[in-house]
Amino acid sequence: MFGYPGGAIMPIYDALFDYTNQIQHILVRHEQGGIHAAQGYARTSGRVGVVFATSGPGATNLVTGLADAQIDSTPVVCITGQVFAHLLGTDAFQETDVINITAPVTKWNYQVTDASEIAETLAKAFYIAASGRPGPVLVDITKNAQLQKVPYAGYQKCRHIRSYRPAPFVRSEYIEAAARLINEAERPYVIFGQGVILGNAEQELQAFLEKSGIPAAWTVLGLSALPTDHPLNMGMLGMHGNYGPNVLTNECDVLIAIGMRFDDRVTGRLDKYAKQAKVIHLDIDPAEVDKNVKATVPVWGNCKDTLPLLTSKVQPRSHTAWVQRFKDFKQKETEKVIEPEMKPAGDVLSMAEVIQSLNEITKGDAVIVTDVGQHQMVACRYARFNQSRSNVTSGGLGTMGFALPAAIGAKYGAPNRQVVAIIGDGGFQMTLQELGTIMQFGAVVKIIILNNNFLGMVRQWQQLFHDHRYSSVDIQSPDFVMLAKAYGINGQRVNDRANLNSAMAVMLESSASYLLEVMVGKENNVFPMVPQGRGVAEIVLSADEV
Ligand SMILES: Cc1ncc(C[n+]2csc(CCOP(=O)(O)OP(=O)(O)O)c2C)c(N)n1
């Protein structure tokens, strides 16, 4: 568990003192760091992340992480201390109405004012956080309840709550209807998201694709569910996704959406999105079906259950000519974007070649944790993966400052894996205090700062859509390598290509945490791009086409 103590949660921390050998509590440097670490832990381990915080400012510091976990369906349980029950509503010291503040950003929240409720509430909290479509839960416990003594019958796992149905019933008529559409299709196309990972359905997805021969593309949160090298993996969807996967969305005849929610960054303009296609939507959350895109056939349920049913009913096919269309687009993108980014003409390093250097050593084995901005999109586009639960990023909320604490949690969730955080010079400065957590607890995290001396993604938009008016994006940074040294973390700065691979190797071979600052092109842009307000088929490959 990750946390930070304070007045209203002191009895819980006092009890924790007796469990030092059984429970590892990581003292973070800020509660936001605590919840992002819990998210990173949940994403790599598949278990529920736990955070403790005190009342008032401790609790409000959790809000960004709760919103992030809510939109990215991450199972987290937050336990906050609260003022004594008799002081509630009196503006007591460090009192804040955490239940109302966090209601829209939690799957469930609840205030406990009597100790007799604690055990049952916590059992419910873990059940709700992890079941069905996962999400964050917050339990607020008043100080009197923490101090009160009650008889305790032992922990009883919660397995059912009346009126809460985590997964809808699978309806066989819809499986039949979906299979019929797929079997009649000439240009079927699978787009998948994090639902595949959350449902532990990676093998089921692969079996479905391999039997049906259908090409597949992923959302940013679905990344790593299908190995990069899989022959039916066509690449990334969305605003900075690959060329073919976007354009061909508007040419497929049956679109099979699996565990994804048609986010606007994926669909672009909805009235120009896949209008020609019949849509099959597999999702555990009925509220997602028909929310943004009308489904011809809804397939409610966990895709771990629904995919095998579908696989058993689809005919073995190989859509060779259709798959070739993706490859042709890939060729065009390679010539116009990928090659020039991998081998830039001048001396200035590109973000893509840094990711490529990383790939060459990790061979797709590492967990990659990204922050938010240009570096995030470049990392998602180019990083290679050969196992699931390896890509940790803030997808829905786009929270700068996510990566450093999330990487710490990711390492606790996957202690035997190499964890590499890729962060911009702006985002790093939002939560760099968590270097102190690394220093104190020794989680081995490798940190790459892609430093373009700008708030790069905002600068790119100002260049392309605001006539080069660079308003407040020129950000200065401290000496990151010296800063890391102050926290006992080794590092170095790379300015030129000649040193990149050797520095990358030193970082990855280091048995301790390490910070690599790489100076990259100041005004490099991320392409392709579906400009806001355009359809996915209007994706552009360069600034001239915007
Ligand atoms: C907390 C937060 N504040 C503001 C933003 C808006 N925003 C999105 S990307 C970005 C720039 C990020 O700059 P940097 O971290 O240097 O990464 P780069 O884009 O240069 O790779 C900003 C300000 C955000 N996503 N999150």
C-alpha cells in the first residue's frame, strides 16, 4: 500500500505499526503520487492498489488520481481518515466533504462513522473495485470509528451485493447474430481496448483473430494485449495512431469493437466515423454500448466469456487482400513518417530513435510507463511489447505527472521486470518529488526524460492551429541529472546520437534506479495526426497537409 499520514488517520497508522513485517507501506511524497503508484501497481499486477490518506488536503490530493483511475477503469481502494463524527459539518480542522467531492470520480464511495461497519465496508470496497468493469473506490472513516473497539469476526470476502450486477448475462442470440455478420463479411476489422487486458482475455483474443483471420488495431490502453509482432497486429488507432488503422476504419464492412469505449481521441468526428460498417460491440459495461457509436449487434459480457463463444461460431478465414491494404498503408507511413523519424537527416535526436534504441535492448520485455504529451504518443507508436500488462499510461484523463509515481507502483506490481518511465520535461516537474520515494524505498525504476525544452504537445497545437503563437509553452528545467544525484540516483545527459545506445545500455544494465535525460529536437512534431474536428480518414502525415 501507498500512503501519507496525518491527524485524522493516525489511529490507522498506529495499528499499521504492528504489521510492519506483514504489510509494506510505501511513504510517498504527495498523496497524488500515492494514488498514481497504486494505479501503476494495479495495472501491472492485475490486483487492487491501495492508498491511505488523511482528511482535508490529504483526501483532496487524491482527486486527480481518482478521476484518472475512474476513466481508465483501474481498481484502486482509497482509505481516507475523516474528522470525528460529532464534528462533521462544522468546518472542523481539515474537514472536507470528501464523499461529495469524489462521488463523480469513484465507482463507489462510502463514509463509515461506526467501527462495526468497517470490516464489511472494506470487503465491499475490494469487491466493487475489482469486479465487472473495475474502478476506484473510496472509504472515508471518521476518527471515532478508528478508535472505537468492536468484536471482530474475521475478514469475510464479499461475493455478491444485491442490485449490483458486475457482468451482464451473455445472450446467445447476440453471439449468433455477431458470428453471422462476421462470417458474411468481406472486410471485417477488430479494434480492441483495455477490456481485453482487464478481462485477462489476451489468449481468447488471439484465438479469435487467428481463426477468423481478421486484422486488428488497438487503442492506447489496449496496447500490449497483442504482441507487436503478431501478424494480425496492424497498429494503433486514434489521433496519433497509424495511418492504415485510421483510414481503413472507414472502409471495413464489419467493425468488431472489443473492450473499448469509442473515445473521441479514437473516433475523431463521430458523424464521419465508420458510417459504412455494421458494428459489433463487445463490452462488459452495458452503458458503453450505443453511447458514442450505435451497435448493430451488442455483445454484453466479459470478453473472456464472449470471445470463445464467438470463436467457436466463426469460420476459419484468411483475409489476405484486406490485410494487404493495411500493409500498403504501413508502407506509405514508413516512407513518409517512420523512416525519417528513425533516421533523421540532421544531428538533432528524435524521440522515435530514443524509443528504437530502447527496443533494441529490451526486445519488448520491459514495462513502459509514459507520462502525457508528445513523448507519450511517440512511445505508444514505437515501443515494442511481447507480453500483456506492459504499457502503463494515463489514457482517458491525460494526467501530466502520472508516470514517475505510476512507475514506482508498476515496479511493486511486477518486481521481476524492467520498468522504464518515459516522461517529458514538463510532466516530470509535476511529480518529481517522488524521486524521494525511490531514494527511500529503493524501487528500481529507469527514467528517460525526453527533453525538448517545451511543453511539446501544446506547442505542436499552437504551431499547427494557433498560427505559431507559442503562448506559455517555453518551460525551463533544472539540471535533471544533478537533481537525481541529490536523491542518490545516478544519471547522465545525452546530447548526441553517438552516445545514445551506450547510455541506454548503461541505464538498462544498472541494478539501481537511473535517470537518462535525452535532449531531443525542440520543435519536432508527432505525426500522423487526425486534426481535431476531422474524420479518421482525414488523417494527415505532415504539417503541410493540416
Ligand atoms: C495536469 C495536466 N496539466 C496540463 C495538461 C495539458 N498538456 C497536455 S500535454 C502538455 C505538454 C506536455 O509537455 P511535456 O511534459 O514536456 O511533454 P512533451 O509533450 O514535450 O513530450 C500539456 C501542458 C495535462 N495533460 N495535464
